[in-house]
Amino acid sequence: MSEQRILMGVVGKPHGVRGLVHVHSYAAVPADLARYGVLTDELGAAWTLRWRGQGIAELVDASGGVMKDRDQAAKLANRRLYVERDRLPEPDEDEFYLADLIGLAAVERTGAGERALGMVLAVHDYGAGPSVEIGTRERSVLLPFTRACIPDVEIALGRIVVVMPDEIEVPNEASLEAPAVPEAASP
């Protein structure tokens, strides 16, 4: 298995009483999720998917077993399904996978040039669209992944360009230093 996996779907709640589940596919064409063959979850378990209706699937484990009832299916809710990166098609020149953003430098264009903000630490999607966590391990900020906040993604240059919303203020280098602690007064 390759080091990098791409999140391609999430198992939802059970559908009916026979072990079927709702599956949210992140593939460009949702039905294509089944064409990737074996999918792995965050626990390392292998699954194949058989569509039984629009958004409704039967999951088959590595030994060929299927979920037999609603209780078994419910245990898979929120399970994330991944595909190894090398099994996906290469993106076009002006496209990328969101996972490609992780580790890129984040810079803000200013009147005086550019200011380093850190790097892309993670890409999150809580259901309202992706957001990008940028900064350092000590301090980070979460921004929506929109053209307004991230107008340029320059994969070849290893960076993204960020426009900070007016409501968010990123401290400069000097303010990241630890504040001075006053000496304790002696009794």
C-alpha cells in the first residue's frame, strides 16, 4: 500500500434492515467509487463496495463477508474510505487533489512583498466545503478554501497564496515570542 491515501468516501447511516449503508462519494462521478476496487478505512480494513441504489451500498469485507443486518451496518457509520494515491489519475495541469495542499508553504501578499504564514497543516471538510488549516504547530488558523481567501494554488512552486479576511489577524514574528513574565515580588 502506498504511503499517501486519498479520502474518497464516507460511510453514513444504515439503510433498511439488511446491512446496506448510505455512502457519500467524493469521486467526481459518485458512482465511480466502486470502480476503484478495494478501499481501505482509517483502521486499515479493506472493503469493496457494491452500489444497490443511488447513494446506497453494500460493503464487502476482505474475507467476502457482507453486513447482514442494521446493527452491523450501524457500526460502520462515519467510516472513511480511502484509495491509494497512485491508483488515481494524475490531475490536469490546473487541477490538484486537496491532499496535495498539505505541506505547501502559505504566503500572504502584502504591499511590501510577501509574508510567510507557515504551511498547510491540514485540509478539513466538515460538510460545508473544504477549509485549510495553515500556520505552525504552535499556532494555526482555519480558512475556507475559496478564491477569496486562497486565490492562487501554485503546486509547482510549493505554495499557496493567502488573502487573510479582515476579521483575522495573524501575529508577526515578534509577537510570537513568549511574553515577559514579571518577577515575583518578595514578601
